[in-house]
Amino acid sequence: MDRKLRINGHSHLLPYPEEIPQFLKDNEIFWVDQDKKYMLQKGWKRPVTDSSFFLDEKLEWMERYKIDHAVVLNLSQLYGNGLRLETMKKALRFQNDFNARIQRENPSKFTCGFVVHPGYVNGALWEIQRCVEELGLRLLCLPTHYMDTIGSWQCIFDEENEKIFELCSRYNLAVEVHPYDGEKFVKLENRAWRFHLIWMLAQCADAYHFLTLNGYQDKFPNMRVCFAHGGQLAQINLGRRIQGFDGRPDLFEGMQHPRKAVGHKNIFFDTLVHDTGSLKLLIENQGTNQVILGLDDPYPLGEMESEPQSSYPGKILDLAIEREIINESEYDSIWSQNVIQWLCGDDELEKKRLVDRILSV
């Protein structure tokens, strides 16, 4: 492949208001107002801060910033926590069918993920099978934490979910782990955006903690996990985890040492860490091969064009080159080969299919 691709490994897309089924609105699960100004749920609304939340505008935005391909995750608002079983299944199925259509109709531009609710393991397994075998999706999106069937909150990498990871490994799937819903199980008042600015990063660190302690990166060798937002607190917390494991081994019987997972080929992190100091720490800990470009567009915490934030898509990698944190070869890999490796693993035929799909414009 001679052409240098620019692949965004962390993107989001909203359905147009008219594409959202009535049952989602009637049950106040999720909808977008007709003027496309707000995302809404029962007792919650959030402004649509950029027109590129929607398909046609997203394609124009990608063209403007020379982004060849984007990995579209699920909507965090549709993880299904707290919904009745049948309602949750319908909501998640809509999300997955929507993403499958976006990928099918725009194969050169998008690789899309699908979502399941791990609280209902058998249903999750059936939906994984449907999404892979019928819809052609190969990226499973999971929350860092979820509500189980009795209303307790659990980490995604608890042992109860090993059947899900086993199936992921059998299908050679990529997995994206993304935080949400922290305000539902952390008993603090939701002020000053604390759950997005602080607790989301702690949620990723907690999920990384249990992924690595349970050794799932080795136990399920064909499953590759990427943590959103650079798994940021997981990086600065690494030394504390190592010291804790060594200092209190009685608390970690049967678990793997944190050092065994550092830089592991099946664990990836995106670049959405907001400053080059954090990016440098991520790279020093995990190595450049485990880092993928992730813009988290078009959210205001994503790497978007913004004069007040002095930002544009890809700026952090441009600064990393300027400050000699990475070289040109590493820059190109973070934008392309690393994303492809996360999505396809060691399946060379699947890599070729993906690249051919991207270049088929």
C-alpha cells in the first residue's frame, strides 16, 4: 500500500431525527429534536454541537480534513442500562441495524461497531452472532461498566462475561471499551462536568485493571481491546498498581501481574488524551504500536476544529512530531497501520479486504 491513509479510530454518528423509531421517543430512551439542536432522553438533553454528528455533514467534514475512513462506535446513550429487557433489546437492535446500514452504504468511509448488553449473556451471544454473520460487523462496542439483572453495577471484564470474550476471540473481533453512566453508580452530584472530565477516565482505568489482572489479553488471543481516551488514568496509575500487587499479593491470588500486560499486542489505546505530555506517557508505557488515532468527533471533548480550544483534527500528532515524541514512520502507523491491526489482528486477508474497501472510492 503506497498511499498513506488517515483512519480515525474513534468517531460517533447520530441518526437523523426521522430515522429514529417512534418507540425510542415514546419510551423517552433517546431521540433528536426535529431542528437537530438537541439529543434527548428522559430528564436529560445535550446540545448537538456540530453538524457532523449526521451522515452527510460527517462525509463533508471528513473530506475537508482529509480523513479517509472512520470507525463509528455506538451511541453511549444506547448501552441499555436500566431498561426493561425487551425494550433494551429493541433499542440496541436499532442501533446495530443503523450502524450496519451506514457501513453497508458507505463501505469506503466507515467501519461501524455494534453493541450488546452483557447483563444478559445469552442474549448478548445471540446478538454478536447476528451482527457478525448477518450484518457483517466486526467491532464490538462495550461499556466499562454495566447494570446487571439485579440492579448492581459491574465491570465489563468480570468473569461472568468470559463467554462473550470467548466468542469475540473465535470471531477474531476488535473490541472498543468506552465509559459512560458514571453518574448512575458514583454517588456524587453531577456538577462542573465531573463525570466526563474525571470519572470517565477512572472508569477506563478500572476496566483496564480487571482486563489485565484476569489476563484476558492472553486467554482470548484473537480478541483485541482498545480503550477510549487513551485509557488515560490507567497510564499514570500503572506504578501504583504494580506496587499494590507486589505489596499485597494476598489480594490478587490467581491473578496476573500488571507488568505482563504492558505493551501487549492485544491492548490498544487511542490518542484522545488532550496534551502531548499525556501522549508521551502513553507511548512510553505501551509503545507506539499500541496507539491508534482517535478523534472522538464531533463531541466538544473530541479533537475538533476550535479557535477557543486552539484545536483541529490530528493536532496532537502534529505536535508530537514537532516535539520529537514520535517520528514520521510512527506518525503514519498511528494514523493507519495500528488502526488496521486493531480492527483485523493478524488476519492478513481481512486487512487486505479492509484496505481495498477504503481505496474503492
